[in-house]
Amino acid sequence: MKTSKEIRKAFLDFFTGKEHQIVNSAPMVVKGDPTLMFTNAGMNQFKDQFLGNEPVKYPRVADTQKCLRVSGKHNDLEEVGLDTYHHTMFEMLGNWSFGDYFKKEAIDWAWEFLVTEMGIDKDSLYATVFEGSADDNQERDNEAAGYWEQYLPKDRILNGNKKDNFWEMGETGPCGPCSEVHVDIRSEEERAKVPGKDLVNMDHPQVIEIWNLVFIQFNRKANGSLENLPDKHVDTGMGFERLCMVLQGVQSNYDTDVFQNTIAELGKLCNKKYGEDEKTDIAMRVIADHLRAVAFAIADGQLPSNNKAGYVIRRILRRAVRYGYTFLGFKEAFIYKLVEALKGNMGDAFPEIVGQQQLIEKVIKEEEESFLRTLSTGIKLLDDIIVKAKKDNLSEIAGKDAFVLYDTFGFPLDLTELIARENNLGVDENSFVIEMQAQKDRSRNAAAQETDDWVELRKIEQTEFLGYDKLEAEIRIARYRKV
Ligand code: ATP
Ligand code: MG
Ligand code: MG
Ligand code: MG
């Protein structure tokens, strides 16, 4: 079996062999770009070269980039832990051509790497190509499809719509069709029941997207029309943890050696085994994932704090603490104890984790302790609320009280509900939602402005980012409205 370390190296070596310059990952925390808080794709660090604001340094580049998708256009936070293949922080392997090679080489090399070099069974692969769009007077990307046809039967080359298969930087600017590689890792038996092609892009945990090849060939003008770019570019991104899952023959990113030390150590600390209970498993995945996001943010110089990027990091850490507290029984700081295991998983590729281990542990421990104090104050308050509700013969806790717990003590509604249930009480969710909505209305104007991959500066007003709690609240409201 290939280790994750070998897989990462194999990717970089492969593209070195194709005359690519290997560069370092840019920091995950972006400084000095008010339009982007965290790197969310490999392409970010090349933004200026790509827009022609800076000369192209190397026409062919490859790297592994630390990415964080917890805000703005790419916000996967709500999936993390519930599914097995979206992370907050992940590595994106990528290769680029700036005005050099185009679709043919990008597709040939993707195939050569995955099938010839890595030995992925070609019968488990699907490619998607842009289906075209009448609005833009654009045809299907037959050029890309033609290159895939060298390797794949036609019924494994699927059409995709604008949402999945057309990349745009923003409302105007460079854009173009993309072509994705998806892999079906189900057993023969499962494959016989439902064809893989019906599951591509359906959020199936065993039929997943691994690599996105973007072909930047147009410029979108202010009037909405497309013109051809003089220089065409390639921008690819492949999820490293997903690739490891496929190559290590496991069914979840968390079963790869990228996470295994952390999960084993966590199991020891809480005396629970991963894989025995779905709720505990979710909590363990959340913690193993969030640890990475927080540790790498700190290593990049972003400490948890009360505003902007620091606030996002604080919230991620608190989310992990809450899961540990609620589902794994941790009443004292524990996440900092996992940094050592994380170092074992990732320290080779990212020495910043090794060099800053002590700082990372210290910051996480202090954050955990201070949040646990707030949590326990909140729990005392909730105990009083419960006693009073029982005395008054109520069957529910008032939504207003649940909201105070949420807003002041960081109690998510499900934690309040859990504790209420243990006391045979419900929570008045409707009035909770009304309180939440009122707060949302108050802060609407201060909401985050990140909407596109990159926003051109002159287009946005400077506003302060308030963190994803507001987004979490919105999602919750949407969910409750549905019922
Ligand atoms: P998905 O549809 O699975 O959310 P995506 O289309 O949003 O992925 P891209 O923006 O195309 O992802 O990013 C390139 C690659 O990065 C994807 O093909 C996938 O392998 C990987 N990737 C994207 N988001 C995540 C994530 N949150 N965690 C881990 N890997 C990811
Ligand atoms: Mg996505
Ligand atoms: Mg996708
Ligand atoms: Mg994609």
C-alpha cells in the first residue's frame, strides 16, 4: 500500500517529469487581500500572474496547497464530519499551465498519472465535460470529450452543467469550461445495482469527484458576452485526502493514514472505538478534521481571536470542543493533546507544524479551557432554567432562553435540546427561530461579502466579516422553515 507521503511525492515527481516547477504551498491564511481570508484553491497564489498583473514566473507549475473552505463561496463546514470526504482544511494537489499546454496535455497527464502511474482501475473512472449553454451561445466541450474518448467509452463521459463544469472568476474576467474526474469505489455487487454514472455529482460517498481540470479560454466582458483569450491556461485541483482514500483502498478519507494517528489517539483519550457508533464517529471526524484547520492556521500566524479570520478559527475550534463535550464526554481540554499525533501524520510535508508544535499546543489548550469555562457557566444557567420549567409544569424550554444560551454562551440549539431531552423537556424551536431571525435582521448589513472566488477590489465595499456563526444560523433557520 502506498503511504500518503509516497502519494504526495509521486504527484510532484510526476509533474516534475513533465517539466513543471514545484512551488511551496502558499500560507492557508491570506494576508493583505481584503477579498479573501483563507486560501480555498491552489489557484489563489497565482491570481496576479494569471490576471496579467505580474509576469508569469514559470509557464508550468505544480504543488500541494493547504486550503480552507469555511467561508464565502466555498463553505463546506456543515458537511464536515457528517460526510467522509469534505474537510475544512485539505490539501489540493494541482498543476498549471500559464499560456503553455492546454486541454490535450492536461487530460493525457491526468489519465497517465491516475491509471498508468497510480494503478487506478480504469473501469472505476468517469469524466465530466461542459454540456454547453444556450445563453452564451456555447457548444458542448467536444474538444475535451474527444481527448477522454482515447481512454474511456463514451458512456463514461458525462455532460455537466454550468454550475459544476464552468468556472468563472467573478461576474467578469477569465473563465472557461472544466472537466472533472470522478471515481466509483463501490463493490462489484453495488455497482451492479445502480450504474455509477447515475451517482456522479449526487453526493454519494463512494462515487466522488477527485480532480477538476479547468480550461481558461475566455474573458467575460461587462456586457456578459465571451471573447477568446489570447493565452489559454490550465488550472487543476485534486483532493489529496480523496486520492489517498482511493489508492489505499478504504471507504472514507478518515480511514487513510492522513488521519489514522489522530483518530487512534482520540479513541484512547475518550476510551471509545472509531467505527462502532455513528454519533461518536461523527464527533471523532469533526475533531480530527478541525484540529488540522486550527493547527495550520496557528502555524500560519493566525491565532484565534474575536474578529475576522481569528474569529473563524475560534469558532472552528469551539465546534470541535462542543462535539467532544457532547458526544465523547470530554469535560476538560483534550484537543491540544492531539497535536503530537497530527505531527506524525503531516509533519514531514509541512515542517511548520513541527517547528511550532509548542505554540500550537499552548494556544489550543488555552482556548479550550476558556471555552469550557463558558460552557460550564452556560450549563449552570441551563440547569436553573430546567428547574424553573419543571416547577412551572412546562413541557418546553422557552425559545428566548435557548437563544440566550446560543448567543451568549455559544450553545448550539442541538446541545440545549440534548440536555433538555435528558430532563424530559423539549425546546420551543419556533420562538428560537424568531429570535435568531431578529438577530439576523439586525446584522444583515454586516454580513460577509465573499461571494466569488476572487472579487475585484473596486467592486466591494469594505465590511467586516462576522464569522460563520451567522451562516450556521441561516442554515438552521432554513432547515426549520422546511418542516
Ligand atoms: P465537491 O463537489 O466534492 O464539493 P468541488 O467541486 O467543490 O468538490 P473543486 O473546487 O473543483 O471542488 O476543487 C478541486 C478538488 O478539491 C475537488 O475535485 C476535490 O477532490 C477537492 N475538494 C474540494 N472540496 C474539498 C473539501 N472540502 N475537502 C476535501 N477535498 C475537497
Ligand atoms: Mg464543493
Ligand atoms: Mg464538484
Ligand atoms: Mg469541482
